[in-house]
Amino acid sequence: MRMNTIITFIHECLFPAGCAMCGTMLLDTGEAAYGLCADCAQLFVIPSENRCALCGRLLISEHTYCMECRNKETVHSFDKNICLYPYTGRYQRLLTAYKFREMTAVGNFLTERIIEAGTLFSEPLAKPFLVPVPPRHGKIKQCGWDQIEYLARCLERLRSYRTTTVPPVKRCLKRLPSPVQKKLNRQERKTNLEGRIVCTMPVPKQVILFDDVYTTGSTMDSCAAALKKGGAEQVYGICLFHTELRENT
């Protein structure tokens, strides 16, 4: 049994946070490690519905591409992206528990979903590196943590005993000062990060970029553009959640 699983279980027993979804006390080591009871965890099987062949959003009535990616003016810097869940209902509650209530055990569960998502690409990469989307300038100092950086650490721990199935993590991107994305409308988001993401070290040839929420795709695009400028030949993306196209935030 892994040490971090034991530590998480002991913490749950001494300072119970309960299941992130239903609040049930987690007395099983596996449940405590994920921050979810078994019943709630099974609600988050990755949907098998069709996804946009480019941005990875789940399609409702469209075929092959979503409405936005069918627009000839939409050009993405990444080669392909996978979005796992719509940012609604129980999926939104899960991210809220992790990101805003800082139920970090849920990060272990989301980490496993990132690895599972990597199997959904139709053309598997041979030797990819996992690259986290960098936090906004000053965020960790201001907030004390960043939800994507925490997932990167979880992935590193996972790789320490699962080296053949978990790619290495490489933090090769930095975000320069810019307005906060969530405060901008859709059009402003598309230009806000242009030139504000830079590479800080040599870039792998094959990259899987990961983030939590896909809204307009501007963050993924800016990161992918920087990676390709830095020498990446293929940049795939994984976003845990995606907003609906009609949203303007």
C-alpha cells in the first residue's frame, strides 16, 4: 500500500472531510485516497459519446466537429484535444470540491482520469511528456496552491510506481502577467494570452498538455503555440471539463 494513500486515510479518520459528492465518511483506504465513496466514484465513468475531432467537446447533435470548430475562422495550435466531462451538474460539483474547497484527495481521482484520457487518442504518441498549463502570474503566492500544479505532483507520484503507463511530467511553460481569463468575455479571452505564454527550457517533441476547464480554447492554444515555437512537433491536449458553447465567460 502506498504511503500517500495511508496518510490520506489517516487524515480522513482524524479530520473527516467525507465524500466530495455526498459527504459520506470514507472508511476505506481507496475511497479516502480519492475523496469519493465507491457509489459516487462510479458516476464519473468517462462518457463514451462522440467528441469533436479537434477540440474534444462532447457532441450533442453535431457530427465529427462542434459548431465552433466547423467555423473556418477557428484555427487551433494544438493537434487534437480531449475533454472528459461537461462542466455542469455533478461534474461541476466535483471540480468545485477540488478547486475551490481544496479537497485535494479528489486530485488523485482526477489524475487517474487524465491517464485514462490518454488512451482515447486515435493515434497514440510514442514517448509523450505531460506538460501542465502554467498558473497565472503570482497565483501560487496569492492562493497558496494551484489546482493544475497539484495534479502535476500527483502524476509524478503515480509515475514513481507506474513508470510504464504514466508519461514523465515536464514544467516547461511560464505565464507572464496578464488579466485573469475568467473575468474576460469570449472574444477578450482569445487575445489575452497571445504572446504571454513562454517556454523556459527545452521542449519535448511530443507533448500532452493538460488543464482543468476548456472554455474558448484560448489557453490551450496559447500554450500549444509556445510549445511548437519551442520545438514540439505534436501537441495533444486533455481538459477534464468543458463549458457549453453558448456560454460567454
